[in-house]
Amino acid sequence: MSRDPARAATQFFGGRVCLDFANTLDWRTSNEPQELIPDYAALLSWSERRGTLPPAAIRKLKAHSASSTAVAAMQKAHDMRRDIWAISDALRDGRSVDLRLVNQMLARAPRQPDLVRQERGYRHAFAGTDVTEPLWPVLWSLTALLASDDASRIGCCEAHGCGWFFVDESPNRTRRWCSSEVCGNRERARRAYAKRKGST
Ligand SMILES: [Zn+2]
């Protein structure tokens, strides 16, 4: 991810909606994590950029950004994100996954709305009437990932402090970075510098 939060908020390296959502805490494993979705309006902007809700629904939901229900939905969003981190780490370590929160959310999830064709592909036709709508595409992405062979392909960027997750779709499972151009380049430069410094 980028050092610049505005830039990081537009970088989708996870390969799945749920992992890009997990990556909305920039520098997650560093001492100074950077929150990319601090409030409901930011969550809506993320949904718009990631293309998980139709624009019409986002426009309607914006009117509720300051409501107490939106604040509660934001709490759920952050809880779910923390859960995705725990699930991803468990899968990477070969531990069994605690499915309680996921299954609780599934029990409360609405039926999947019809799909509609939009300029940027197909979207669920959410009505824009319930502030929890941004959460469901993330949950469905997570359950689809968990129930697929890709669950064994979750990786985490090796760059110091990054903490971004991705699905490693390289043939030999050798992916090391959220982005080779961003973290990979920075980390290679950092290690080369440390080596030079160490040898003097
Ligand atoms: Zn990274």
C-alpha cells in the first residue's frame, strides 16, 4: 500500500472484495495504522470505488451518513473487518477458523438482491434503504472465499508493517507483496539500504 492514505484508498490488491475490505486499514501491522474508512461516508465512498453497490443506492444512503443507525453499521463494519483479519491469519497458519461472527451475520443477512448490469459490470440491486447494505457484498465475498479452494491461497504482504491480504493466484504460490510495484519496490530498496549500511 501507499504512504499516502488518499492513494491507498484507491489501491485494490486483494483480488476479492472481502480482502480489499480487510485492507481498509493501511499499515495494519505497523505501529501507526492508517484508517481508510473512519466513518460511514468513507465506507460509502469505498463501496463506490470498489463497485459493490449501485450508484443509485449510494446516493440514497449518503443522506443517512450522520444517523445513529449509520454509526452502528460502522461499528459492525469494523467488527467484520477485524474478523476477516483473524480468519485470514488462521487460514494462513493452517488453524481452524472461528466462524461465529460470520455465521451470526449470515443469519441476519438479507436475501441477495437481483443482479443488474451497470457500466462497470454486474451489481446487486440494493435499494439504498438500509444502512447495513455496504456490509453484505463483503460478507458474501467472504463466505464465497471460505467455501472455495482459494481459502488456502490467502497470503499477507511481507513488507514490514503493511499487513494487506491477497489471494495468491500465482501458479507456484510465490506472491510476496500486496503489490510488487508499491510494497515490493519499497521493501527491496529498504533491504538493500539496510544491507549496505550493515556492511560499512
Ligand atoms: Zn504491502
